[in-house]
Amino acid sequence: MAWFRAATVITKRKLLQRSAWNFAPRIQVLSSQQKTFHATNFTPKSQVVAPSKPSPVPLSRLTDSFLYGSSSTYLEELQKAWEADPSSVDESWDIFFRNYIGHDTSRISQVSTKQIQESMSLMLLVRAYQMYGHMIAKLDPLELGQRQIPQELDPANYGFTESDLDREFFLGAWKISGILSENQPVRTLRSILTRLEKAYCGTIGYEYMHIADTEKCNWLRDRIESEETAKFDREHCLVILERLAWSLKYEMFLGTKWSSAKRFGLEGAETLIPGLQEVIDRAADFGAENVVLGTTHRGRVNALGTVVKMPLRRIFCEFNGTLNSPDERGYTGTGDVKHHLGASYDHKTRNSKNVHISLVPNPSHLEAVDPVVEGKTRAKQYFSNDSERIKNISILIHGDGSLPGQGVAYESLHLSALPNYSTGGTVHLVLNNQVAFTTDPDSGRSSQYCTDIAKAFDSPVFHVNGDDMEAVARACQLAAEWRQTFHSDAMVDVVCYRRFGHNEVDEPFLTQPMMYKVIKNHPTALDFYEKKLVESGVVTQEEVDGIHKKINKILNDEFLASKDHVPDRKDWLSANWTGFKSPDQLSPIRNTGVKIETLKKIGKSITTLPDNITPHRAVKKFYEQRVQMLESGEGIDWGFAEALAFATLIAEGNHVRLSGQDVERGTFSHRHAIIHDQQTGVKYCPLDHVNPNQRKEMFTVSNSTLSEYGVMGFEFGYSMENPHSLVMWEAQFGDFANGGQVIIDNFLSSCEAKWLRQNGLVLLLPHGYDGQGPEHSSARLEHE
């Protein structure tokens, strides 16, 4: 056990460049004799500052949690207070003293303050590893950066010295999961530190202590701190190996056949593909049937062939530049670069579960696809009656520069727990190649990690070394289990590298010379994994060679077949939209009116308020005026006409969804789709009662967050799923649509031409010339 490993190897590395790891606390180089010791860094006694004389502790502090106690005076006063009345101290201290002394009050005199303080210090040390262990985990496959050891992980900070390593200490058994819950109340310091280092300082770094929910933290501790980490059996190892081989050899094949083509390959990040497949497999084990996938440009071509399973000959045609055949409407569109394309295919998991994967196309605008994926997922959940949000899940792949850099990523995460936008959690995979195009992390973000955005939403983050294939698989499995268990987001930060430049014709030595000197001679993750499996006897070299031969044959056969293959644009067209007209075809004018009797009947149902609702007097008058409009047929205003239109669609069985800032009341107080009871605060929606026993969410009107880009993208994704629905986004003022211009330009107005993807999103852009200035007067129609 190289116990001082983290404090020696890490600190003695030559600093090649500033990398993703920026820490402030302290650093110390240990002597060569200490290299065979513990990764924990003990400060020598001569350097330990003697504590000052404890000052009296106010009685009010006796209610503090045991996690915040420090001085011996404080402990003595706590113990005295507990002896007199256990209920006078915080519950955590009551548990502590009962655990340590038990119910035998005769033992009180036998227990010294020092013993109690040592036990408390041990628990603080355990907590420190749970909080800061990721800061000394071995995450960077290139070992470029100088990571500093946090003071909180120094046992000397808690009063321990090297002579204490084999002493036994009372740790107790607590009502929390993990190492503190085990029935081993007495342990040596060495055994405790060994367990903590194995759990928190290996090739996976865990961040979860920011989560306020104890149940969730305990769930993670059970899986992280388990003495027996789940190991992969031989069959599973072979599956992972073949997937990893496919990921790398597919890229190498493309690089050989089309050496000058931009494909934004995954060399250096090849473990991402098997990791993604582990997420899908594990989610399917927990009930997932449909996956909506959004990716970066990097790795998209790989995911199309190895995960979505689009026929390789079809992909090779994109590289060959083979023209597409017209679809059944005679429309070919303009097309787009191959690393923007989407697809939709059925997939079979490792455990033979059937999963449908929809890879959503995206433009060059980074992270723009995030809200689109979430909206499409929410729509799938609605149309499949997936109210528990188990069968339809979303997976997003981010870049380490774009995740913290693009505001739409935050806007999308901000929707994750909102009632009419939640998809039950998303698994986020971060392709962290430690450089954004040519920008180093210290110039690309202000946060410690590129994933720190996740902490704002109580999402766990698993940082993992991209060269450790099984660690990547384990982290991805854990993220999928978390999502399916708690229906909230989880993030896996795969720390890797780019073997080439931003694209295959880019020269990375221009801007990252020191990094690429290391990369040039760095083995692949496939090399590492094959060596590990062969040396451990899990597989033979003959089996490894057989996998390579099989993959090469398939690639070459598909390449030959691609020469005679004529691509069909139907490969890209969503089945739900089959039969709809193309942009160059005219649709006949249809009569969309309804009979007067139907309008009156529906109008009565949406203007009659129940007796148990007490509306605001202005709203009551508003609905009384609508009754008069209905009876007379005169003076029908925009708001009422809109409500009648919605109601007729609902009566015919169509789904209607309206979303945007303040749409429930309407910016101009013209809608009042939601009535607030002035006595109870209960909300009532008349359009929920058009049909008897009307399905929940058949009509959805929802005030959104103060976001245009993210919410408009969400509604665009929602509208893609099914043409038999009316999906609308309304701007607070029409001019504010310019906040979502990326969605308008790169999805709404061009998605069919680029990707043959149709949608039915309607934008409502209210405005008027009423003296409120240029930002409230034009709806920016000149942009559209």
C-alpha cells in the first residue's frame, strides 16, 4: 500500500501546464522513505501549531451538531449537559454519547475527554474524505497537473500522528450508511484510512456531500464505501472490451479511409462510448424503453454507428459525398455536415432488453440541443402515459468548455425539477478532454470543475479517469441507477484527452505543445484494458485478436457495400410525421370551423366556474363578460377566441400545450387560464374540464422560468414528437423572442431543410404601440 502516494507522486511531477485541476490549500513533498506509506499526508509534530487555551463555550452552542464541535472545553460541557439531561443537547450529540458510553452511566467516569475528542475527530476525518477525497483522486490520464492536498485530509489536522496508525479507536456504529454504519465500532486508524482512500481517492472522485437529502447521501455511501466493490464478470468484461474496441477501431478506420475529413473523433476519449452503452443498459434494467440522446459534435459520428446502430454503409456514404435519393414527396433538402445528423433506431442491450434510441440532430451552436432533448423526452412521456417517468429517459453529452460556458446548459438544468418541464432526471456525460478548441481550462471557466453547475441542483457528480475503462463503466452505471431511483439528474465527468486537434486537420501543437508531447506517446485506453484483462487471465490474447479481426471484417465489408448503396432520405424522417407535405408542396385550404351549437356548448363549459371557487372580483367580472359574449355572439375578444379554439381542439382529442413567461394570466391580463381562489389559494383551470374525465395535461398552460432560449428549445423538442398536438411558446413581449434566436434560426426555420425533421411549434409574439419603448413594440419580425 503506497500510503503517501498522493503527497509524493502528485507533487513531484513536473508541471507541464496548467490543467483542469486548480486548488488552493497547500502542498508538501514527502521524503523517499515515506513513499511506501499512506496517501494521507501527516504534518510533522514540529510544524503543528499548539492550540490556544480553550475559551468558555456559550450554553447556546450546546445545541450544535457534533460535526461542529472542536475544543476540549466544548466537549466537557457537552458531556456534562448530556449526563444531566440527554435532551438538552443536539440529537447528533445524544447519539454520539449513547454510542460511545452506552446506557451504562457507570462508564461515564471511565471515559476521558481525550477519547471522546479522538472519536469525534475520526468522524470528522471520515466526513472530510467524503467531501474532499475527489481532490486527490487519480483523475487525469495524462497526469499533467499539480493537485494540492486539502488540509482537511491531513490526519495531523485532527491531532493524529504516524504513531497512531495502528492504534485502535472507537468509531461507533451510526444511523447513516457507509463505513460508519458497519458493526465494527473499534478500528485502527490505518484500516479506516485505507478504506476511505480506496473509496474516494482512486480513479473515481465523488461529489455528493452538497446534497441536502440524507436518504440520497446514504444511498450513495452504501455504493461508494462498500468494502467489496462490485466486479464485472468475464462475460461482462468481454462485452465492455468489444465495445471499447469498436469505439477506437471505428475511428481509426474512418481516419484511414478519409484522412482529410473532419469527423471530430473520439480518440483519447474512446471509453465514452462503452460508458454511454452502460448507461443505456442499466437504465433499461430499471425499466427504460426509450432513450432521447443529445450529443456534442465530438463523437456523434461514432455514436451513430456504434450505439444508435445506423448502418455503417449509410454513414460511409456521407463521407463519400453520395447524393441522397428524394423521399416519397420528392424532397431532398439541403443536408448538413455528418457530425450534426440525428437518427432513430431500435437497440438491444447487453441483457437483451429492447430500447429505442432517438439521437436528436443539432446545429454547431454548442449545448443548443440540450433543451430540445428535454422537451422531446417530456412529450414521449406524455404520449406514452409514462407518468412515473421511468420508460422514457434523456441522456446528454457535453463538452468541458461548453457546459460551463453556454448559458443554455444552465437554463436547461434549471427546468429539471419544474412541474411541467421535468423529465424525471437526465444522465449527463461530460467529454472532458481538458481543452476547449484551443482554450485551456484556466481561461475557460472560473469554477474548480467544469461540472460545478450541477451542484446548484443537488445533482451528484462522478469524476472518472477516462483511461480506466471499468471505472468509467461503474460511474455510468451508478448515474443510471441514481436517475431511475430518484428521478433527478446525475453527472459523469469523463476526464480524457484529444489525441488530435479540435478536428483531424487541426494542429494542436500550435497552442498546447506540452500537453501534446505527452499525448503523442500515451497508450490508448484500449491498450490499457486489453493488457489488464490478459494479465489477469480474464481473456486470452487469442480472444482479443479475434475481436479485432471481427471488427475489421465488418468495417471493410460495409465500406465495400457503401459504394453501391443509395442513401434514402427516409432514414432521417420521423415516422410520426409520415404523410405530411414537404416545404415545396402546397396544402389545400381546409375548413377548420365548428358549428355554432358546438361553440356554445364548449364555451359554457369553460366559462362556468364551480361554486366552491372564489375568484378575484376582477376575474369574476372577466368571466361574466365572456358569458355575455357567448350568449350574444358579439364583442368576442382575442383572449376568448383563443380559449374557444383551444377548447374545440381538446374536444376533438388533441393535446394543447402553452408555455412561456406569465402565460397563465397573460402579459396583458387577457387570458386568465388559471383562476386563483382568493380564500384558499387553490388553482382552477376551466380548460381542464372541456371533456368528462379529461386526461391530466391534455391541456397544459404553464408559466415558465424567465428564460427564452431554454424554454423555446424545450417546446421545440416537445413539438417534434407528435404532429397531432398544438404546442405554443409565448413571449412575455414579442420582442423578447430574440433571446431564443438560436432556436428560431437553427431549429425552427431550418430543421426540415437540414435534417428532414418536421415540427409544429407555434410562436405567439404579443406586442403593441403603447409607448413602452422599442423593446416592446415590434416582435422583431425582421429577424424571422
